[in-house]
Amino acid sequence: MQAPLINISPHKLIGFLVAITLFELLTYMASDMIMPAMLSVTHQLNASPEHVPYAFTLYLAGGILLQWLIGPLSDHFGRRKALLVGCAMFALACFAAYQVQGIHAFNGLRLIQGVGLGFVIAVSYPALQEVVCEADAVKIMALLGNVALLSPLLGPLLGSLLLEWLSWRELFLLLGAGSVLVWVGLYGFMPETVGTARHDGGRLETIPFKWRGTLRRYANLLCNRRFMTSSVALGLMSLPLIAWIGLAPLLLMRNEGFSSLQYGLWQIPVFTAVILGNLILNRLIATTELPQLIRYALWPLCGGLCALIVLSLMMPSTVLIVSCLALYALGLGMSNAVLYRMALFSSHDSKGLVSAMIGMISIAVMGGGSSLMAMAGAGASLEAFALLAGIAGLTCLVPLQQFLRRSHAALPV
């Protein structure tokens, strides 16, 4: 790794990277570790099992809810203060879930917990990009993706095992306690990047927060075709994976009769493939241009999605569906961090605001798309899921083709 762009000691840099990694992991664990218990949650709260995918969608919606405000506020008050507030909010929402008595209150807390995901996207990601150089940023983003993917990989398994001794309420207590430890780590190690001089002679200026100016900057982003196509493509590329996370409890546990442990085991091939894709990206990033990396990734991504559509016309088994998802996930792992970086620098505006807008658009696409898939019956059978997931994922080719066509110019450093 090259020297950081701001004045920070090596041990503090490592501490900062570990802290934001753990915070990201916890925000995903708060969703994935609870998924094996969701049928128990709906039963204990006297609610319909149909709330299972919608609770997951609400969690994603929480990631959108305040990103539009979090990003610009972090540009004004600083990334460090904003992330400390976000981590504290997430911890309190996890503790509150221990006492929840109704499904509507539970869903409301899921929304608030999802706001923590918004802080990760709108604050910690730009802070990382501002601390290290481009090549290191892409590598670390890919590695962060690996760590975050340990949540849907290990979360259901860990949740299933912990549920042998703990209740789902106590799982939330565990998540809240972990968030407190992360807050302490962020307080001790996270540097402030806004308003800080860089070794390359630049300075990340503090940007005053003004309502009218902020709305105008968001409007400018909406008119930026390169930014919009890359952000929408990010959401569409990840949509099949997000839909699988939200609907797998219904598809595998309710429809196929699998136990919570079996459900967790069937997640391993899919998310291992994403991690493998990230590792391949890490090897290629030093010698391959970013747009070309995305083109390489489209081969396994589209191959897996096309195979899903073909399987939907047959009587697919769980093995075949998961195999196709794993092939698709390999391509997703190779492309996600690259496309995020290119989207972030498709505008010269402050990275807090740009990152917030990327998060809002991509999560809106993922959350809205997975809800539409659920309403269309994707949770009713493996055949229906395969067809809808394949079609939804392949739609990413439309905005992605337009974006890559405009991406011949060099990216800003």
C-alpha cells in the first residue's frame, strides 16, 4: 500500500480500516443474522410470514432514508462526527429491538437500523477514498466487499447456531453491544478528512450546508448521464443477489422444508463466489483498466443470469439454482467495487454528496426491484424466482452499455 494522502500514522490507519470494516459488517449482520429467525419473529409477533421479505426491504429503505442529508452534512461538519452519530443511532435501534412487541414497531426499528447502512455508504466510503490513493482505494473497497459478504455467507449460519442458545431478541442485544465497541474504535482511530491538507498539495475543503444549494447539486447529479447510468447499473447488477437474500427463507425454509441450518449452508456457494470475484479483481486491478475489468466481469455475470432464465422453463433443483447464482455472483464480485469507483468520480462534486446519491439510487433500485419481484410471486417457487431474477439482472446491460460508451476519458485521481 502506498503512503496515505493525509497525515495519519500506520497503526491509526489500520485501526480506522478495521473499525469501518466492522461497522459495515455489523450493519449487514443486523439483517442477515436475523433472517433464519424471521419466521419465529413473525410467529411471536402474531404476523403473517409475508412480512419476511418486506422487513428486509424496509431495512434497505432505511439505507436510503437519510443518505441525501447525511452526505452533505458530512461534507460540512466532517466525516468523523457524522459516522460517530450514525454508529450510535444504529446501536440504540438494536437495543430497542429487544423490547419490541408488535410487527409494525419491529419493522420501524428495521428501518432505523437500515439508516446505519446509509452512514456506511455516505460517510465511511468517501472517507476511505479520501485517505488512500485510487489503486489502494479500489483494492480496499474490494476487500471490504469481501468482509461485508461474510455477513450473508456466515450470518445465516451464525444466526442458526446462536438461535440454539439465544432468542432473536438476544441476538439484537449482541449486535448492539458490538456496535458500542465499534463506536469506541471509530472514536479512537478515525481521522478527519474534510478540511485536511493532503500530501499531494490538495485540501478537502469544508463545504457549507445550504438547503437550496444542496438540492441544486442533487439536481445536477440527476442530469449527469454518466452518473445516473452507473448508479442505476449498480443497483440492477446487485438486484438478483438482494432478492435471493430477502426471499431465500421463503424459498428454502417454507417451500422446500429446509431447516435454518440447511438454509444457511445453501448461502455458502453464492457468497463464496462473490468473494472469489473480489479476489480476482484484486489481482487484475494493477494491470487492467477499470472499464475493461467490468467487461471481463460481464461474462460470468450474464452467463449465470441467462442460465437462470433457461432453468425457469424446466423443473430446477436447489443445486442448479444455487450453481447459476454462484456464476452470476462471481461476475458481480469482479465488477461491483470498480463500478462504484467510476460512479463516484463521474462527477466533480463533493464525494459525500455523490456517494449519498449513489447509495440512494442503487438501494432504491435494489429495494424496489426486490419488492416488485416478491409481489410478482418470486417467493412462490424456485422457477418463478429464477425467471424474475434472471430478467431483472440482465436489465443492467442497458444503463451499463451507455455508461461504458462514455467512459473512455481517464478517471480523475
